[in-house]
Amino acid sequence: MLLLGPPVLLFALITWQVVADGPLVDLDERLSRALVHPDRASELLADLGNVQVAVPVLALALAWAAWHGRAAGGDRWWLPPAAGAGAMVLVPALVAPLKEWTDRPGTPAVPPAVGYYPSGHTATAVVAYGAATLLLLPLLRSAAARRTLVLACCALVAGASFGLVRRGYHWPLDVAASWCLGAVLLTGLWLLVSRSSRRRSAGTPRLRTGPS
């Protein structure tokens, strides 16, 4: 709960401000006007949050984690990849109704429309790259390799987030809310996978068949 609390509260605060058109929205719009500069680079960065780009990366990590877990002979080798896939499935299940409920219009850089909050591309990037990282970290022996993987994940998420704001596809608060949403899903994934790992390491106690 301590891990889930801050992103949940921050997401609730941002959502309240968006729905109520509060003072954070005014700051958000001013920040967007200062940052928006559509160009080819920002469009390419925004594409990192596309399902066609991010989900195949997660799929490779799921396959590798499943293969490694089954080869190691674990009883629940399927649980980490299944949990990672489940986190990804929850992204559209959560984002779509929130978009319809908040009904937030887009920036002046995109055609007039509504349903921009929260950012589905950002949530896709956070969960896909984040889940892939969580699944692959236990399989890497080198500390340098683990640091490189985490940095690569952060760079991909940051690049997608910046590209979406810079291109004008989303307001900054749309992106920040999706960071919170993704953090909640990844925290749940981490708790589930770590609990499963502890159970595997603890093993099942043997029954005593003889006299004590």
C-alpha cells in the first residue's frame, strides 16, 4: 500500500483538476504552449508509445522469461509472463473508459477532438517497457547489464513522453497521469512476481512419514 499510495493519490489529484478545469489545467496549457514544436524528431519519439512498437518488445520479454522459467524447472514458470501480459491488457481496459469520462479536448496542434486524458501511448510505453524490464532483470547476472536495462527503459519512456508533448499529441498532464497509472500496474506486477519468487525459493515442506 505504501508503494501504491503516492501514484494513486497523484492520479486522483490530476484527474480531479482535469474534470473540474482547476488551476493545474491553466498551468498545463501554458506549459504545453511553451513546449509544443511539431517536427519529425518529436513524431518519431512519440511513436515509441505505439502499440506496434512497444508491445512486440514486451512480447519478446514475455517469451524469454517463459522459456527461461520453464527451462529452470520452476513450478510457476508461467506466472511472471502471464502477469506481464495481464498488466498490458489492463492498459486499454482502464484508459478507454477514463478517456470517455473525462472527455478532455486535445491541444491546438491536433484536429479538434476529445478523449485525450489520460495518454494511452504513454501508458502503453510505461507498462510495455517497464514490464519487460521487470521480467528480464532477474535473468541478468551482471549489475552493469541490469543498470543498462533500467536506463534503456527510462530512456524509452522519457522519449515517448517528451515526443507526445513536443508534437502536441497530448497535454503534459495527460502524460503525467499515465505515468501514475503505469506505476500502479507495474507495482502490482512487481509485487505478484516477487511473491511468486519467494514462494519458489521457500519450497514446499515435506511431510514426515516416520516417528519423530
